Amino acid sequence: MAKITYVEFSGKEHVVDVKNGLTVMEGARDNGIPGIEADCGGACACSTCHVYVDAAWVDKLPAKDGMEEDMLDFAYQPDPVRSRLTCQIKVTDAVDGLRVQMPEKQI
């Protein structure tokens, strides 16, 4: 289990425990975290689970694959370094303490 901090655009923080094996997107969905819409249900077919990963975590996460890179092109104000799709980040003990911030809106 990993403790994940989801930060809304307004700055409001939600710290939740997410079971290993789920994705960061599923952790948000299962805990009613606003700001992550996940319209495609985690199929990496949209950009509505886009977040900005805290800079301290960028190099600790597995690299983005080509499909995630392509979908991020459709995200609202993507950052070439910090933007990730939460459906593509698997929760393990290694991501305990991860912080992600939601953009102003999802598109």
C-alpha cells in the first residue's frame, strides 16, 4: 500500500492510501478525489486523468511509453517533464509518498 497525495488545482490536498496493483487514477476514483475524470476508464485513450508529478518524483517513476506521450498531446497545458497520465502509474511500495497536482481542468 502506498500513501498518495493528490493536490487539487486550488491547493486542497487529499492524502489517501492506495492498494498496490491499482493505478494512481484508480486510487483517485475509488477515494472520490475531484479533478481526475478518467473518461476512458484507464485505457490510455484520453487525457482526462492528467496530472503534474511533483518534481522530486519525476525520475523515480517508470518512463512514459509512446502511447502515454501521444495522449498527453491532448492534455490541458501539458508540461514536457512533469505531466503524466495517472492511469499509467502503477501503485507499488516504491511510489509511497508520491505527490501529484491536478491541472486547472481536464480536456
